[in-house]
Amino acid sequence: MKTTIIQTFSKHGTFVHPETMEYILSKKNPAEFTSFIVKNLKEYPLVLTVGHVKQLESKEELEEKPRPKDLQEVKEIQAKMLSTIYGQGEIPSGELDEDDFDDPDKEDQINLPEEPLQQDTTLKTIEIKTVKSWKPLAKEYDADISIIKDVTGNSVCEGTTSDFTKLFLDRYGSLRRILRSQRRELANVLPINRIKKNAMSEIQLVGIVKEVRTTTNGHRLIEIEDETDTATCIALKNDRQTLQMANETILDEIIGIRGQLSKNGDLIIIKNIIYPDISIQNEHHKADVPLYAAFLSDIHIGSKQFMQEEWNSFLKWINGQVGNGRQRDVAGKIKYLIIPGDVVDGIGIYPNQEKELSIPDVYRQYEALAEQLRLIPDHIKMIIQPGNHDAVRPAEPQPTFEKEIQNLFLDMNMTFVGNPCYFSIHDVEILSYHGQSLLDYATNIQTLKYNEPVEIMKIMLKKHHLAPTYGGYTPLAPEHIDYMVIDRIPDIFVTGHVHLAQIGEYRGIKLINASSWQSQTSYQKMLNFVPDSAKLPIVDLKTGNVTMMDFSQKI
């Protein structure tokens, strides 16, 4: 019965919270009660809580939309559940009430199945044999890497009010310049304090989003501010296109607005919301050498669910030991291995993590990682950055690993970078970001789904920002420069974090979510979340073509 209930809701993209599952199963006829819930839900939440079900039972649903406070409560529940799936133990703000969990004193606990994990947790190092007949083409070329933008060595924030002011002023200035230079619809932007002094048929503004909410009548209110003042703008519900854009607008991002003053002058009626976006005529770079870059994210060394067998298959392949002729040829052309974070599982990242660890010491986890990466061929340049599981500061942008950890890899062909980082290899520009804010975007914009990271990455590019909302799932450091602004147009944009393997494209930019090397955890299984692990996206730097090697199957 439990499996049937999970499958019923998963068809609609909804997880069933364990406490909700118990509540449903406690009913006299769980199947009939499940049908009642499905029939009466007006929209399917990301996580079905006891609060949702009790609300349906009491038949107290209102005709108007939920108050913003209720929406915030739902977002907090979503963030908590997603954070447990992806291993981040904290939620942005607020506490969950008794409608969300039956026992509020145990809200930070994970209810894991009692049965033992069915996987060998011993980390082994295989022997790599030299294949004399294999002549990797990449060995004939020198690496060519240039770091373009990285917070490493440039962090100056102390967490003061002044730091936050400088961060948001830099964000506003950077994106205002992009909007005004690239969007002709904003050629006549006015400061907010001059709106009423310049009565005109159309008003053009650029500002930072201070508040977004839905009125009881279904309109969408957006309050924006610039250096001079604030303005309240409204997207009318009968203007569907504008309303849709308003629903995709989130706190703390920079947007342009075209509209006109209401009759009483108190509101600006929105006619168009303008994002920086990417030009269709954007110039793309390609290498003049026949080399490849591979993307390998979320290794999670130290986890009991580390996929040792599939990892060993990858190591044998990249050393030319296994694979057919074409596969070995691809392996021989790989010059770069880009690793976007969560290289180890870490310690104390989420409640009860110690039960999931095969290596309970974080330094030993990095030692074990070094042992594994030492088996990568010497001619391959590895570019490695941290994620939220790694031993770096949690707030983004994250400087790279400390020297104590870097020293474990001194004998390797490795470059350490921060998160995020812009760099180029053979003139091909890459934006590499671990991707923690993918969950922020999925939570704040209803049309986005956490299991479709490429679609979220497209929105990031449209907004020119990796993580605009302060106080959300992603902790942000108040640097004086906003390193999360996408102020350069990359040729390749890669993320990890969500343990999925996806490839896409947006206006010529190759989009990659770079899989993981951790199998399904006990908690993920309970929530019916299936990672797409042991996949390796590979880009031909000369042509831009992208392919995927699948090590979940025998090579």
C-alpha cells in the first residue's frame, strides 16, 4: 500500500512526508483516502504534509489565494525536505509548527529504515595497468587554462552592514549596466524619485526587487527600489503574459519594468518585465585543438553509498583499459576533468549523517579522495572546486580549499578554484558552479522543478544571477563584489548538487548538470527520489558537441 501511495503522488511530482504517510495509513481505507486527497488538491505541492491533508479534511479552504505567511510556511517545509535529500541540515528561517510534523521536538530527525544498507562500504583502490597499445592524443598537448573570475584570494567581507550595502550596490550597478546596454526597451530609464515629476505615457525603471506578493484578487504586486526611492508595481491578472513573468520574479533580483502610472499615481501598472537575458547573437568560442573536457560532480567520498564499482569502471576507462574503439578514442582526447564540488561527503552536514558514513573523519575523506584521483592519468588537468559538503565556508561565493587539503594533492596535475568560478580552457569559457541555489529557484518559482536542473539554469542565465535571494536555502557572503552575477556569457555552464545527469542548450550555451557518484540514500528511497548517478558528460572543445558516458552499465 505504501508503494502505491508514493507512486500515486510521484506522478504529480509530489513527495509524501513520512508523517503524512503514517497519517494516511492510519485511516480505515487508505486507498480511498488517497483518492480523496488527489481529487481535492487544487495544486500539487512539492512535499505533501499533514497540514495539507488536515486542511482538506476540515473543508476550510478559502476562495482567495493563501496569505504570504502561509506560502512562506510551505516554502520552509519544502526547503527542509529538499535539504535532507541533498544534505544541508539548516533551513533559511522560521520553525515548523505542529501541523507540519506530529512531534515538533523531533523535526530535525530523519526517520531512516531499520534494515541495513545493501552495499559494500569499504573504499578500495584498484590497480591501474599500463596499456602499451593505447596512445592518448591529449598527452601530446599542453594544458591551457586561465582563471577569469574567482573569489579565492579576494574575499574581503566581515559581515558588517557596510559589506551588505556594497554587495547589493555592486549587484545593482552591474545588472543595471547590462540591462541598459543590451535591452533597447530600457533606453529611457528614470530614477524612481523622478517618476511623478515626469508625467509621461510610459515609464521605464530598473530596480532591485524588495517584495513580491499576490493580492486577494489575483494580481501580483512587485515593490522595487533603486538608490533614490521605492515604487510599487502591479501585474494585472487579466494580462496573462505579464502575470506569468511576475510569477517568475523573485526577491533581490534586478529587473527592468515598463509601465504607466495608475490614475491616482500610487501604482505603476506593469506592461512588461525585462530581464538581462542572453543575446541571440552572442559570440561563442571554440578551441582549435581536438581535445575534450569531462565533467564529474558530487563524488561524495566517505559515504556508504559511494559507487565504488562504477567509479572503478570510470578509472579503467579513462586509463584506456576498457571500452570499444570509439570509447577508448574519446578517453584519449580528454585533457580536462572538471569537478564542480561535493568531492567528499563531509561531517555534520545533515542530521544523523554519521550513520551514512564509511569514513567518519573529514580529513581522512580527503586523503581517500586523493588516493582515488591519483589514478587519473597525469596528462589530464583536473579543475576542482568545493560544494556545500566540502570543508570550506558554507556561504557563497566559496573560496577554494585550504592549503592543508590542497597539500594532499601536490603530486597531481590539479588546479583548485572557488565556487562559482569563470575560467577558460583553450579559449572556451566555462562557468562552473556547484549549484546549491538550484533548490532556491525551484522553491520560489512554481513552474520550475528541482529534478529539471537544466531548465533552472536557463532561468539563471535569463536573470544573469546564480543566487539572488538573500536568506534563502543558499547562504550568501556579503562580498564587496557580487561574484554570483553572471556578467560574462560562458560557452559552457555546468552545475552539480542535485545528483542528476542532464544536458541542454540555451542560445548557444551548453548546459550540463554533471551527475554524481553516490547511489540512492535510504532517505531518498523513502521519498521516491532516484538520482541519475555514474554518468560523465563530455564536451568536444573544438566542435562544441556534448556526449555522455554511462558507467552505471558495463563498459
